[in-house]
Amino acid sequence: MPQDAYYFFYSQHPALSYFDHPPAIAYLLRIFTSVLGKNVLAIKLADSLLTLMTCIAVYRLAIRFFPKFEAEKIIILFLSTLMVSILSLVSTPDTPLLFFWTLSLIALQEAIFNGKRFYWILAGVLMGLAFHSKYTAVFLPAGMILFLLLSDANRKYLLTMWPWLSCLIMVAVASPVIIWNVNNHFASFAFQGTQRMHEAAAFTLKPKFVLGLFGHQLALLIPVLFIAVLYSAFKLIRTYSNRWSQMPTTGVFLLCFFLPIFLTFLLLSPIYWIKINWMMPAYITGTILAGSFIGKKWLRIQVIISFIVHLGLLAEILFYPFPIKSDDTWVGWRPLSDQVEMIRKQQHADFIFSADSYKTSAELNLYSENFVYGQNVIGENALQFDFIGTDLSALNGKDAVFVDSDPQFKSEKMDTVPPSAVLAYFKSVKQLKPVIINHGGHPIRKFHVYICRGYKYAKRDNYRIAP
């Protein structure tokens, strides 16, 4: 997937942090590809093994709250989801996030429920590592403070140094990410926070976004579990609505690490598109909570539906009966790299670049022995490609092959003109025969290819967040 390739690109340029996300996923892939080599197997193995460890951690967390037979039911529910499949098949920051998120909850449970002071320190370290994975980790200390405020039996901890020390340790562990942002004009914080808040502030109601959110989450968890998560949270709150202080401490704990993140994105969904993976951390405690309510009958139905869905997913991966009209696909990237490299040699071009955000450039970098440039070549913001210290002035006067993906193609012909931005940066631009990727005797991918002569380097201002 392009996400695999992009975060592998991260790993090839070690840094304290990165533009789109913190560095944990990059470090994970760096370790595995350094040992096993630069290949897709090493990348996928990293995701799968860490996700396996997350599943073990979820079971260990569940068994702290419920009897063994309930914990076994909970882990079956968790394993049945598409969420686990995605985490184990595709490199994303969510893979290390959910691992450290779950370990953080185990440490907090030990610190709060069992009074083990060392675990406050460990929780701070683990929450910091979760923040090293994704900024969503800020919901961890928020959930901890919320739980201590709501729990009569544990509110006393707020008058001790331990929860506050835990938060300070989290900040200390997360300091490399903070330092990177300070050194880069807070580019990542602005991209993930300021820019998105600016878009949300436009406050244009879009009901289809809400429908999209529920549709995605139903698919992510498989419908039975998603409905069970919502039902169990609603039933628990309704049961104790008039006697909140009598709610079992376990229930309060699980809710405090489910509801804040779930409700935050739910409330944003009418005005902002919420991506399918943003709510994933909420489902650690959400699944544990649901597992205590769901019966064997519905567990069996969940597993049957999951089996059917995963069988269909397996057929799609192996045989690709339904081509994906998007660059978010695993098909065609290696043959594209081979053909583009051949074109570069035939045209005596000096470098290759693409301009579809990061996807084509990242994939070509994964498979190519030569560096493939991003859209900063033509003066456009290029995400992490802007932050690796590339000297574009060294390309001045050189020739390039420009690759432009056409995921919605309807014809195999040369039916486009070069983007105006490309024309402005080269003395001449000529379209070549497009690269067509076939599967099962049918064309499934199309890439327009241009030979661009005489690159005209223009100094560009520092990265600016687009309004």
C-alpha cells in the first residue's frame, strides 16, 4: 500500500519526528528492514508482529477486569474485527499507537487499582511512547485525569504527585517530537491541529459525513461488535444515571478511555470528514466493555460475519476481482517502477518525480534504487519530502521523467495535457505513451508519463500550511 511505502520512506530518513506524524512507525520499520532487508515482507512482518503483541496486551488488560472466560470472549471479538486486519496488514501510526495505548492502560490499572507506585512512572513512559506514535495519545492523560475526577475511591490520587509525575514523564519522553516541531516552526502540530481546526471552523454541516463515519465504523468493527460497544456504553450510563457514584469503578475506567475520543470525533463528524482509523484507540476499552454484555449467540454471529468478510478480503487480495479506482491499492506499483526506470534510461533523464501528494513517489522510492522526488520539485507542498534536506538546486538544468497517476481512467490513450505547474518549471514538456498496468488480461492502472527537459529551479519559501 502507499502508506507502507510512505512510512518506509520515513524510516530511510531518520529524524526526531516527521511532518505528518511522530516517528514510532518509522523506527519500527527501520528495525525490521535493517535486519530483513528492504522488502515488503519485512514491512508487513513488522506490522503483523506488533499487532499480535497488541492482541496479547488487550487480553492481559481484559483479564484484569473480568474472569478468564469473559476475557477469552473479548479477545475473540477483538480478533474478529477488520481493525486488527488493517493494523496487521498496513503500516500506519495506529499500529504502534494501539500497542502503547493498551500497555499504558495496563500500567494505569496497576497504579490506580493495585496501588503500585512504580507503574505511575511506567505509565508516563508508555503514554510518551504512544505520543511518539500518534498525537491521538493526548486522550490517554485526559482519560486518566477524567477517571480520577469521577471515581470517588480514587480521587485522592489527584492530591498526590503520582498522576502529575506520570504526565511530566510523558512530556519528557515525547520531547523529541516537541523539539522537532520547535525546530521546524511547529509544522507537524499545525498540520494535524491548526489546519484541521481551521477547516472545521468553517462549520458547513454535511450529514453525509456522519453517515460515512457510522458506515466506516460498522465495517471496521463488524456490525455486531460496533452496535454492542454503543449499547453497552449506553446501558451502563443509563443504569447509573441517577446514582453515578455507584457505578462500578471498572465501568468508569473503561468509559473514560472510550467516550472522550469517540464523542470528540462523533461531534466533529457533521462538519469534518473523520477518517476510518481515528477512533481505533477508543475500541480497546470499548471492546472490553462490550464483551461483558454480549452473549454467545451474538458472539457466534459476529464471528460468522467476520469470516465471510475476511474470506472476501482474501479473495480480493489474491485475485483482485474488483479493481480499486484509487491510488490506495497494492496492485501495479512494482511493474510501474520497472517501466518508469526503463523510460528514464531510454530518455537519458536525470531524475524521476511525481506530484500526487506522496503516494506514487513513495511507492517508486520503495522499489527503485534511485531517489524519486516529490511535488516540491514544482513548488508544491510535499509533506515529508519537504523535510529531508533535498537540495533541489542541484537539479537545475537537468531532465526528468514526470509520472502522473490516473486512477479513474477510461481510455488507454494519451488524453491529458501536462499540469501547468510542470510546464512552468521546465523548458519543454512532452507527453510519452502512458504506462498501462494489466491484471488478468485487463487494464487496471494507468499512469501518464512526460519527459521534461531543462529543469528551472526556483527558490521556495519554507513550508507553509495551506489555508
